[in-house]
Amino acid sequence: MSNTCNNPYELGLDKNAANFIPLTPLTFIERAASVYPDKIATVHGPLRRTWAETYRRCRQLASALQQRGLGLDDTVAVMLPNLPEMFEVHFGVPMAGVVLNTLNVRLDAEMIAFMLQHGEAKLLLTDREFSGTIAKALKLLPADSRPVVIDVDDPQFAGGELLGEKDYEALLAEGDPDFAWEFPADEWQSICLNYTSGTTGNPKGVVYHHRGAYLDAVCNVMAWGMGLHPVYLWTLPMFHCNGWCFPWSIAAAVGVSVALRHVRADAIFDSIRENKVNHFCGAPTVMNMLSNAPAELRTGIDHVVKVFTGGAPPPAAILENLERMGFDITHAYGLTETYGPALSCAWHDEWDELPLEQRARLKSRQGVRYPMLDGLMVADPVTLQPAPKDGRTLGEIFMRGNLIMKGYLKNPKATVEAFEGGWFHSGDLAVWHPDGYVEIKDRSKDIVISGGENISTVEVEDVLYRHPAVMEAAVVARPDEKWGETPCAFITLKPEAPPVTGEEIIEFCRSQLARFKVPKTVVFGELPKTATGKVQKFVLRDKAKAL
């Protein structure tokens, strides 16, 4: 074998500033603003901003953050609904070299306080709607570690209170709209921090890099066939995996980002009609809500609307209803650790001729890997031996490539475990079909996915055990037509405990958990156990399904 220096394809052909630049999704907004400056970028009620205006505001934000001394290794947290400001921070914050941490607006104060402290947020952007939770969270932090608070004062929302030293517009006024932001020195540089509950204890901080965000954003456009100038409605929270990377996808496709503060059927249908929305993402709960909306809300839509959904597959009846309304649904799959979607159920034209039931079954599969996901397999979780593509043999979903997180913040043990054997371990159990499509059958970890939200059963069980009448508790997922899954609590009461009802248990949980984490069903009785005393959750799951 010849020495590298003698290889004519390497000699004098080095990387330099002219032929190699670190990948970053920030280039998408610069191009959109330079090529289509007058195209509408963001919509919020009567508000319209062009790509040129949006780009200037993002640069102002970046400049203001740098002037306040924020830069590499710093974190800016945001607790915002799907507003234009939430869209802007996905560009303005990393333009300053700062890591963006989008917070789940449905979490309680204790969890928000943990994330602010663990992520070491120097500045927090928040909205009046969440002022109660944020005020409590700030009080839980040591005084010397509380972030500077800036309010987004949305004129279209009434209520709440202002907590910050100034509002977002005043912060922007500190910055230069012509700020010359710089590319990351390395595309491996961190761009975002997202927390995922996992299965035990405190949530884990998933760290994204610029390269992965860039590639996943392009994959979204490709896999969904978004084309140029899509009109995208924000039914999916932008705090979820940075909106599945769609802020950057919309910039790449020079689309329109349509804000939606609250996900309601009337607001969605109104926006589809008024703004000619042709793309939106949503959990199966959103699909169910739209399918069952009153007929008068659904009238007047005369164009095709593409829908990306993830989680539990939509039932055939819902698919049929939505297809009749002109909705074209694509099923996707991913995790926080994979920047959101990393698989999609790529459609074949010949499947259009199949009966609805068969089409629904094909659409319910999680699908095949994204164009820029390098590796996917269903395999034995111990040996990593690929499972046969027979549609029957159960294995764990493994992935690898540039669409996988850097790792977990300040948690090297969990990072090593997640990447053991050179693959990312999803924890999801699936079968591999002969055509290479993946279909999830179960979860190796006892996560409940309700309305697109991951709920740790261990966290809920911990609260149940605090009730004075509870001796033992176990939580599993119960199938639910609206939410996909809801937590179902199986409880053994203490022999000496006074009578207690399921509603009392639920009310107790409501006082200590975010509302979406509270069990919707409570069943009293002995818990099935193995010979070694472990609770047999698979038995409980079967019981929950039979309820």
C-alpha cells in the first residue's frame, strides 16, 4: 500500500477556507434573507415579517447576547409557546455561539428549576402565560445561580405577569441588526440542549451539534417532499427536539412559519384556511382531535395538507377521515436523541391502489431511515446480531450516524451506555419487515407516551408511594383513543389504611405532578410478581389493555 503523501488524490489537495466550511443550519436563514428578502417568513395573527426582517432580528439578538458577555459554553433557556420569537431564538442564540435550551412548557416548577440549574442557563426568555411556574422555579434556585429573565410580552395574550428586567424587544434594541455572526469553528460545536425524562430520576440533557441539526433539517425537507415556500403551522411544540428541527427546515425551504399559541381544532382549521397552510406536524392526539372536530369547522379547505405524525399509529378510521379532508399523512419515528424524526414511512405510489385498511397498516409502520441517517437495524439488544426481516422476530432499534446526539450533558455513564457497541440504543422493540420497514411492537423501557409527551413511570410511582395509604404501586401505559397512551396506576393499599378512592389518588398526584403525567386510571389489588419479588409489568400492561 502506498504512503498517503504519495497518493495523487491527497497531494496538495488540503481542506481550506475556500473548499470546506463547517455545516450549520444558520446558513439557511442567511440564504433565505438574501435570495428572498421580501418573502413572508413568520406569521402571528395580523403580524407579518419578511425573511429580511427576521434575519435582522436574529442578528440583533445574537449581538445583544454577545454584548452581555455570553458566548461559547453558555446557555440561554427559553420557556415560550410557538411564537415568532421562539422561531427567532433558533437562529439568534446559536449565532452568538451560545447553546439554546428549549424548556417543556408543560413541566412543573421543580423540573424547570432542575433544568435551569443543570444546564447553567445564564439568561431565560419566558412568556407571561408561564409566569406562575417560572416564578416558583426561580425561587427554588440559589440566588447566585438564577438566570437573567427577559419577557416575551405577546400583545395577543392576556394574563400572567412580567418577571424580567425588560422585554424581548428591549433586549433586541441592545443589539446590532447588521451583526456579523461567525460560523462555528467546528461543526461538532453544540447548538442545542434538550431534556428528556428517560425512565428514572432526573431528566437527561441531550446535546445536539451544528452538523446534525443541519443534516436533519435537510432530511425533513427531502423525506416530506416540502418543496419551495411551504406554509408550515406550528401544531408541534418548538420545545420538542427544537420542533423536530423544523425551524431550520423552514428556513432551508424558504417557507412560512405560522405561529399557534394553543393547539385547538378551530384555530388549526382557521389557520389552514386563512394562511393556506399546507404542512404541519402533530402527535396522534392532534390527528384524533381534528378527525372528530365538528363538520362546520372543517369546511372551506380546498387544498392538500401534508401531515407528519409520530408516536402511536393513527387508527384506520382517523386516517380515512383525514384523507377525506385532504390531509396526506406520513408516519415518522425518532427520539430526542435523534434530533426528532430519523425514520419515516416512505410511501410507494403503487400503495395508493390498496384498500384503506391495508394502506393504514402500511402507514402505521415507523418506516425506513432518513436519507442522512447512516445506519439502522433491528437487532438483539445484547449481541447486536441483526434480526431476520420476517415481520415477527422482536429486536431493539439501533441507529448510528450524523443524526445522533453528541451525548448526555454531564452524564458520561449514560452516554457510554447509549452508544455501547458503536450503535445508539433506542430502547424501543420492533420487528423488521421483508421490505426493510421497521414497526415498533413494544418498549424495553417503561415509558408512557401520552399526547407525544414521554412520561417516566418511575417518577409517577415515586409520587404514588408518598400517599400515606399506598403500600405498593406500579404504573404502565393504557391504550387511549385520544392520547395514544395514558398512565394507569396499579396500587396495593396498606392493610391498616382507611378506605381511599381512585379519584382521591388522582387528586393527590395532581398536587405533585404536571397534569399530563397524572394517572387517568387507578386499579386496586395485589401486584403480580416474579419469584424474586419483581413486579411483572407485562401482566399489568395486559390488564390495562383489557380495561
